[in-house]
Amino acid sequence: MSLFDLLDEPDDPPRPARPEPAAPLSAAAPAERDPAESARRIHTVSQLTARIRTLLENTFVEIWVEGELSNTRVWNTGHLYFTLKDAQAQIKGVMFRTALQRLRFKPQDGLRVVARARVSVYDPKGEYQIVCEHLEPEGLGALQLAFDQLKTRLEREGLFDPRRKRALPALPRKIGIVTSLDGAAVRDIVRVLRRRYPNAHLVIRPTRVQGEGAALEVARAVTAAGRVPGIDVVIVARGGGSIEDLWAFNEEVVARAIAGCPVPTISGVGHETDVTIADFVADVRASTPSAAAELVVARKDDFTGRIDRLAERLSAAMGHKVRRLDARFHQLTARPGFAAFPGRVALRGRLADDLSHGLATAGRTLVLARRRRVDVLTRQLDTHDLRHRLASFRARLAAAEGGLGRGIDRRHQRAGVRLATSTARLESLSPLGVLARGYAVCWNHDRTAVVSDAAALTAGDTVRVTLARGEARCTVTGTTPDGTGA
């Protein structure tokens, strides 16, 4: 199976060639061998392929090959497979994931490159190939090519569109700064802002601006600075250097972080001749970090300067209008028809004073008359005031309540006396009162009838005797009809 015959079959990606042990080459010279024995030696395909691979790998350990890329594809394993060709020939190649990750640009079809590689053989197909360790564009640096590729892609996405650029705030109160604390950029920015905009609140987000992993740190710093509450503008700055030193600001992650910042951004990276991807994405590009600070201050200076100019124009316009009206007044007063005008104005003024005085006197007189009328009506109204009538009603009600209480007390006393008399009479007639005086009531045995005649009883009968307190059960032993007790 060929490495390159499977490029259209994503479910079964090709695997890079792996060297296998080759059969050792004989040290004897061909002339010393028996021709018949040499002709009769049989090799397997694998042995022959292994010997060829060993010869190629030992001969072409490191070579540089120039050509045009075609059939370029990166498999899900992360390895790059391609064909390198010129006008007369072509050779297939592979670049492993670890080497591909070190490239600054993206290999693509039609790009002429110079490859550093070694020659090997893919045993299953018996095809030779190059195992590429490094690629660089022909006639153009890898960093410059990567810069152009990323710039073209982001420009197609609209990240450089002037319509998405935001204007800087006129009076930023809180300014974010993303740069390194070890460089001169932060000192230049702070010096400019403190000298020309001392009331600004600076929020510095330190980050590495050079080296491996610096791009990711810069992107995170821009995102963090944009999320600070009340931040108005963010300056992304770095001092000058080579293209390698400034490369962190040419990374896609930094470009997208600047584009996604919620507030306007200023890119002040490098010197005037240095251009980075961050310059194209940012809302405003400054030639140096100091120039970035000047842009922020310039907005404030423009704003205050415009206020001063408007104030001067307003003052001049007002002065001009006053002078023009004063001249017009003098022209009018100088005319013959207005010669006696001041005297007539004085007479009108005196008449106005007299009328004002008479009006004030008439007003006071009318007010006094109306006040006296109000006093009379108030006194008349007081005589019919319900509050006074209610006081009289309250007095009469209180007197009635007192008489009613006394009548109730008298009736209560008379009723008490009558109740006491009736109670005494009832007490005298009550059987219980008779019993309390020592008498008793005799009942038959089942208490259904009162025994009032001794003749109704016989010896041995049981009777019940009700006393003042309690009841007694008695047995008749004898009776006396005449009540003598004998």
C-alpha cells in the first residue's frame, strides 16, 4: 500500500515509513565471488527493499531539495504529506507532526520551497520518498510568508475593514496598557501620560512580549484589560526589534484578542518602519509606544482646544453684537426726530410712577375694606358655628346623663329593698326554712308520697326522713295514731 495512494481515503490515513533492519552487505568484492553462486543467490522482496533503503539512507543522510509543493495535505495524525516537483520529475515526501509544528508558515500547493530532508523508502510500495525535517520558502523568509498568509486570511474575514474601526474616546478616564514591565515602552507611555494627562487612571497589565508563548500571554492580557470595569481605551505596546522579536504581535491569537476587545485599541509596537498584524487589527496604529500615548493625549488636547476655540468665538461674537447694537442705538438717538425723546421718556416715566402710586393706594384701600367685611362675616358666622352649638349639646347631654344615672340608682335601690323583702317572705314560707328550724319531712320507702298520717304506717315499714341537712332511712317499730307520743 502506497503512502500517497490513500490521500483521498480519510478513514485510513497513510503511515510514515519506518526503517527496518537490512540484510548486511557482503564485504567481499564482486570479483572474488563465484559467478555461478552470485547468479543463484535469491533475495526476497523485503530483503531487497531493505538493502535499497539502507543504501539510500546511508548515502542521503541530509540533503536540500528545491521544488514546488503539490498534493499537500495534513492528516488527522498531524503529519504532512506532499509531493515535491519540478518541470521534469517529482518525489513524494512526509513531514512529521513535531517538525511541522515548528514551521512559521502554512505549506500549500503551488508554493516553491527548499526542504532539508533525508531519503528513505516506503517498504509496502517499494517507493522512495524524502522525510522532511525543515521547510523554508524559496526566495522569501518563512516569517514573512507566514505574515502574508495570516494577513490575507484575516483581511478576507474583515478584521482590517475600516468600517469596524472605532474612534478613540475624547476624554478617557481609565487607560489600559498591555506591555512588559522590563522594557522602555511602559516608561515612555507613563512619562508622556503623566506629563500631559496627569488625571488619567492607568491600568497596566504586564505580560511577556517576546519568546515562546508570549503571543498567548499578550492575548490574555488584552482580554483581561478590556474587561476592567470603566476602561475606556487599551494600548498594546512594545519597543523596537527584529521581526523575530516582534513576532508575538503577528500571531493570530493576538489579532483576534485585539479584534474582540470591547473598547477601542491602539497598537504601538516597534518603531515607525515596523508593521505587525496587530497594527492592522487595532482601531488606531501608532508608530511607537510614545506616539500611542500622544494619540490618547491628543484626543484630550483636541477636545479642550475645541472648547477654548468655541469660547473665544462666542466671546468675540457677543462683543461684536453688543458693539453693533450700541452703534445702532447712538445712530437712532442722533436723529432729529429723537431729539426730545429722552424728555418724553422722562415724562412717561413720571406718569408711570404716579399711576403706580395711585394703583398701590387704591389696592391697599380695597384690601382694607375687604378685610373689614371679612371680619364682620366671620363674627356672624361664629354665632352659627356648629362647634358652639355642639358644646351646648354636650352640656345638655352631660346633665341628662347625670340625671339618668341618679334615676337608675334610685330605681336600683328600691328594687333592692323589694327584693330583700320578697326574699325574706320566701324564706319564711320555704320548706327548707321549716326544716332548718328542726322539722322534718317523712316519705314512704320509694319516696313517692309524703307520710302525714301515722295510721298509714305499720310496724316494720321503711320510711325516709328528710332533714335540713341530709336524709335518714328509718324502720317503723310502732305508731301512735293520736299523736300523743305515748
